[in-house]
Amino acid sequence: MERLHARFVNGAVPAHGGNLSAEARRLGVKPHTLLDASASLVPFRPPRSLQRALSAAIRGSALRDYPDRDQWCLRDAIAGWHGLDPACVLPGNGAAELFTWAARDAAALGCSVLPSPGFADYRRALQCWQAPQRLVSLPVTGLNGPLQPFPLNEDNRSPQDAVLWLTNPHNPTGQLWSRSSLEPLLERYSLVICDEAFLSLVPDGERQSLLPLVEAYPNLVVIRSLTKILAVAGLRLGYAVAQPVRLQRWRQWRDPWPVNGMALAAGEAVLADHRGFACWLQRVHRWVERDGEWLAQQLQALSGIAPLPAAANFVLIHSEQCLVPLREAVAQRHGVLLRDCRSFEGLGENWLRIGLQSRRGNRRIIRALRQELARRPLV
């Protein structure tokens, strides 16, 4: 395993999971032979309504025509699902595009507070505008359940701190923060950006969403992703919810056609079908509850690694030993990709994140880990 570690540890650490094509080239295999648990997507095929919408769009003029620059139909569908004013909704080319515009607003206000560990894309977005930023540590271990009060210590707050970036559920730990613990923060910062990319996958997670607070707080931005819940990472589709004045400013900054016609058709078809989307969410929540519990129990039974409690569709595991060679071993010998956590500031080589899969996929992950841990135990 030392040789595997030497080959992998010296390479660049990707800032995201889901690097299927690059990993397949690196490993010298076909992408379809790999199980990509480095990304946290629903393991089912996309909803039938979405598939039908894509087929109809191809047969129609969606490929030939320029897409709607204002995304009116999709904005109406998103707003209708959440009970919002369409003027408070802005679809984007994935959540990543919207982080970039949020960061431009943040740069004009002052220093951004980034809880650590945290998603590296916030730093990327802030660096686009040379925005000042400061990391503050969050506890990672010692949490006794998936729903917790947000543990930010305000005692060491700097006078320059103006913007707070949140993730709920937290990435990479999978912790779900209670809305009651987040709402007071809206009174303390000029801007709060809450990334709820995984919240729709969490059973009963909407109770903790900040979306109902947007109307009352002009300093709040909530960013959602449809990539994870619909398993359509290739379409690139997300949306921001904020007060209209802010979103109008973002529209003036962005490229003319940020969301392609196929993504618009797919998103509208799913979100306008309230009954169908509700059934889809029920299916996803049953999967997260059932298979999430199964995977956590299996991981707890393995020697040398410890999983953290999580509400989301991924599990963070920790060891007293470096896990980089274990990650490479399960990739090389078993075709299973796990998320390297060295790009998460505050973690490092002793951590891996595992995206929840189907039961068959989860068995493959556990089998690979068990065999490699037996080959060289982590002690």
C-alpha cells in the first residue's frame, strides 16, 4: 500500500468529487467499470417526467433555439414548488455559477467567514474577486446525532467579519444544522449565504431550511442544487433564492445564456409536476434512511476507521492513520472511487467521504474496504 500512497499523494488533489473520466484515464480502465462514490448523487435514473421532457426538447426546437435568457418558465416552476415569488428565484448553471455572483456581493461588503472544514468552491468563488476571507474552525468529532445547533463560536469574531457562508447539511460532515440556531446569525452579518445543495435529500430536512426567511431578510441568499436530487450532474442546474434587487444585479453581471435549453426543459418538467416530484422525494428519502443506516452500521463494524453520524447522503470517515493509500487501493483493485478530503480545509489525509449508493453499490464499497483493511490493517 506504500507504493500506491507514493503514486497518489504526490498528485494534485481535486477540489470536487465526481472526476469519473479523469480517474478512469489515470487507472487505465473504462469509466463504466468504476463505482463513483466520490460524488453524492441519487443512484436512480432521473425521473420519467425529466426523461420525457428531454426527449420532447430534442424532437422540438430546444437545441436549435437560444434558451430563454430570463428562464421565466423554470423560475415559475421553482417558485410554485416552494411557494415563493418568481422574482425571488434565479436559476443557474449549477450552484457553482451562483456562488461566483454571491462572492462578488461578498467582496464588496468585507471579510467572508468560512467555517472549516468546508467546501473548497467558496474559496474559489471569493478568489475570483480578490475577496478577503477568514477560516473559523467547527468541531468535527464528538457530535452525537445528525441534527445539531450550529456550533460557530462568536467570541472570536473580528470587526471586519461581514459575510458568513453556511452549508446545511454541512459538507463534508453531513451534519444538519437546526434553523433555530441559524436564524440569529442573520442579525449579525451583512450577508449570509446558505448552501442547501443537499437539503432536499435529507428526510424531513426542509424543516431546517432558511428559504422561508428570505422575504424578511434582504441579507440572506439561499442556493440550491438540482444536480444531486435528480442525478443530472451533466445538465448543470441550480438556483438561488434571494430578494429581487440582489438577483437583478446578478442578472446584469452574468453571461447572456447561463442555463441551456435542455436544462430549462428538464427542470421545469420536474418541478411543475408537484405530485410526481413529491413521490420522487419520498423515494429518495426512503433510500437515504434505509441505506444510509445500513452503510453506517457496516462502516462501524470495520476495524481502523470510524464514521461520523450524518443526515445527508454521504458519510465522512476518519482514522488515526493516513487514508490516502486505502483510497488508492480500493480504486486500483476494486474500481471504487472515494472522496479525497484533503481539499477540505481543516481535514486532511486521515479522512475520506463516501457517497451513498444503491444497496448493491454499498455492498461493493464495504467489500472493498474490508478486503483492503484485512490486507493491511490500520493500527
